[in-house]
Amino acid sequence: MASASVLSPGDVSAANVAVAAPMGDIMPPVKARHGFWGFLYRNPSIAIGGAIVLTMVLMAIFAPLLTYADPTSLAPARRTREPSAQYWFGTDMLGRDVYSRVIYGARVSLIVGFSVAVLASIAGLTIGLVSGFVRWADSIIMRVMDGMMSIPPILLAIALMALTRGSVQNVIIAITIAEVPRVSRLVRGVVLSLREQPYVDAAVAAGTRTPVIIWRHILPNTIAPMTVQATFICASAMIVESILSFIGAGTPPIIPSWGNIMAEGRALWQVKPYIVFFPAVFLSITVLAVNMLGDGLRDTLDPRMAKRI
Amino acid sequence: MFAYVVRRVLATIPVMAVVALFVFSLLYIAPGDPAAVIAGDQATPDDVERIRASLGLDRPYLVRFGAWVFDILRGDLGVSIFTNLPVSLMIKQRLEPTLSLMVVTLILAVSIAVPMGVIAAARVGTFIDKLVMGFAVLGFSVPVFVVGYLLAYIFALELEWLPVQGYTPFSNGFFPWMENLILPAIALGSVYIALIARITRASMLEVLQQDYIRTARAKGAGLRSILFLHALKNAAVPIVTVIGIGIALLIGGAVVTESVFAIPGLGRLTVDAILRRDYPVIQGVVLLFSFTYVLVNLIIDILYTLFDPRIRY
């Protein structure tokens, strides 16, 4: 931005400066793309990832309109049918329609992904800010976070789920607790580096109170890395949810979720692989889309981090 | 150097203490009576009372924690509520398959991922680079059990090259042992390979811009020796760090991989324990895995000083 204003035509038009001939005839014309569509054109991974995520969200919202059968209705007479015109993705061991279950399953994955991303970000931001500003609390908080980070996240979520009744709400809480230490560390790092910035020194020198400094100078600068981080948390929460449901410690079996459908198809997967196949494909594509969105956001919002990884 | 090692070892003590306190407290964080939580929905009041007594819930919290830590230090992880066997014995019986799976995965992943990352960095911007990076994004996105089923379907059910499920102990010979582990190891390694390849590429790209690489080129060193001798050695620290941190992924993934491939290891033990609400077993396994993870990363931190003599603490 700064270099563009220095070289703007206004500065060069002074009489004693030689002005280069317009380069229009040498350089091929570049089609300028502005606004929203231009942004998407320049960032294909945001465009593709975003489009798939949007499709999945719409699919989850309008699930009743997109399906032809109740995802929970049992019909032992028509169990384990192969995919056909009548049962698009076939039926499972209990005769439930796999297509309807997969479409409804998007709801659990998306709700868990988004909720964990938001909750872990809020909790991580709070803890990271306290840790970055309150010196005496920092070492205590960081020791606790180090300890929690030493427990592999899936294992931590499993241990938490083993204690509670399986419900979507408990799955969200368990995965959030497992994700918070990493977010807190990230925020703390950002806060500590921001505190060294001249403009924060200037604000301190001008007598600005700490809450105002945090609100005006620190928080806005954590938004970019947090958005990127939240996207990756969303992707990882979706995977952890499916793993928890798959091993029987997640979403209760009555609610169709991609992990649950695969768990139910597990016993029969060698003879009826389609029960496992369809939810697996939907889950993988959704997580892939969220990850692509995250990669794209990182490249545009947080170029420093993009260079590192 | 020696002072650093001592300080680093001492620094893990508070971390392990927090882990222990956390694993111990998990039971009391959960809403409701811990004895009733363990007993589950179908328990009689007698069961709850029996569990309450075995937990020693009548004693103060910190006294209980102290006694528990003391037991662990002696190698006593408690007794399983379901089987009444000592947890340490149950873990010992299940250790070999999990350890085998992890070691094979680790070796496989590192020997695939590091060359992948190096080649991607050397050919940055080309088709090969994009292929490696595309694979990395895919590896992060496709859950372990999906990769597992896909591999088992293709290589075991369709092509019939390898066994579908199960585990053969190492004492039955190397090849039968390996035959059963190769598919689970690839499945479990997919995320890990993606992670290591990505970091290797990034770290190599940074190193390849250094002056000494240009010097090596100018003196006529071959491309292969520049990449694998000059550059990789200097890019090693972040790569080795990520190999250590990524072990958390292997531990979490092992639980699922063992379910998919019916491997009777610690992961299966964990899953069974969850379904039976056998809390002492879950505590024992979580504690064991976490301590292993901390120790591995401690060893890696100490190894840094060998890899990179420039690091002085």
C-alpha cells in the first residue's frame, strides 16, 4: 500500500522528472478484477472451499426438503439393500435409508465444527489475553496448558466423553476443552509480540488504560490469526467428532451423524461397503473444503504465517 | 550442555504433575456423583456403594490424589472395575501390538515424508510440488478410519494381497508380523506424512535460500548431496520437532486404526473401557500415552543439541 502511494502519478508529474513512456503497448493488458468476485478469482482455494462449505450448510438446513425418507424410521424388511433408484445410497442393517441419514448427518458435523471453533476461539482468546497481560498468572496458566497439551487431543476428548452421557452438547464441550490449550498458546504468542510494538508503547506512554489498549490495539490484531486458526479447529473438530461417534463415545446412536453411520456399517463393511463409503466421502469432502478455506484465509490474512508453513 | 539437560528434565516434572492432576480430576469434573458416573445407568445402589469405597471417596481430595500418585510411582495403576485385573497387567498384555503399529508407522512415515518434502522444496512451484502439497491437504482432511477402510477394501478385499484384519505377534516371524501391520501403518501414517512433508518443504525452502547453499553449488557439489547433506541437516530442527509433536496424532489415531483393523492393542482396550465405563483403565491408558508423549519430546529436545551445536542454552 505504502509503495503504491509513493509511485502514484501525481509525484512523477513534476517538470524535472523524466517520465517513462506508457507501457500499454509492451505489456499485455491485465484485466483488473475488483470486488468480491475478483477476490474469489485471485484466491481459488477460498472460492472452492467456501462454495463446498456453503453447499454443505444449505444441505444441512434444507435436509427435510432434500430427502425422501425419514432418517430414523426402521424397516427390517428392507434392510441392507444395495444402492438403487429407490434407495439412493442403499439401506443399513436396520433398514434405514442411508441417503437420508447422510444428508441429515451433515447437521451434526457442521454444528460441532462451528460451535467448537467459536467456543475454543473465545476461551482461547480470553486465556491467551490474560496470560499475555497478567504476568503472575502467565506461568501458572502456561504450565496448566502445557500439561493439557501433553494429553493427545483425541485421547482427552475420549476420556471426557467416557464420563458423560453421549450428546451433541457434551461432544462439543469435550472437543473444545481439548482444543483450548493450543489456541491459548497461539493468542499468548501474538499478544506478547504485539506488546513490543511501538504503537502499544505509544499508547502506554499516552496514559491509555490497559483495557482500552487490549480492546483498541491488541484484539483487532488477533482477529486475522484467530480466523485462520478457527477454520482449522473447525476441520479438526469435525474429524474428532466422527472418531468419537465411530468408536461409540460421541453422538448418541439415535441422531444420524457421519461417524455414527460408519460405526453402524462397521460390522458389515466387508460385504456392504457402501454404508461406510457414503458418509466417509461426505465427511472427507467437507473437512477438505474447510481446510482449503483455512489455507486460503491464511495466505491472504496472515502472510507471515503462510511463509512459515 | 549437562546443565541444560538437567534443567530440561526438571522442567518436565511440573508438566507431568499437571497431567496427573488433570487425569485424576477428570472423574470429579464430570457433573454428578463420581461413583454413580463410573457405575453407569444400570447400576444398583450396592454397585455404587462398592465403587465409592474402592475410590476412597470418604477421604479428602488431596489425600486421595497423593495416594494415587504414590501408587502410580510404584507401578500400580489400580484395578479394572470390569475385569478386576490390575490395570498395569491389562496394559502390559496389550502393549506389543500398539508399540509395533506405532514404530512401523513412525519409520514408514518419516522415510516417505522427508524425501517427499525435500523433493517438493527442490522443485518448488512445479507439478511435483503441487502434487505433494495437494497430498498434504488431502492427508489432513481424510480421517484415519476412512483411509483404513479404503486401503483394506482395495488391497485386502479386492486384490487380496494382504490380510484384512488382525495381528500376528513379532515372535511368529517378521514377515507375518509386517503383513498385518502394513495397511494399518499407512492408514495411521497418512496425517503424519502430510504434516512432516509440509514442514520439511517449508524448512527446506528457507535453508535453500542461504548463502552456503549457493557456495556449495558454486564449488560444484551435486544436487543430491546439496539437498540431502547440506540442506537437510540444517533444516532438521523444525522437522524433528514436528515428528515429536506429531506423535500425539499417532496416539489418537491408533485408537481408531486398531478398531478398523481389529488389532488387539491399547486402542482397543481404550474403546472397550469407554463402552464399559471402566474408568481406572481409561485413566491408566491416558496417563501412559501422555507420559510417553512428554518423554519422547523431552528426548527430542535434548537431541537438538546434538543436531545443531549452534543451539546453546
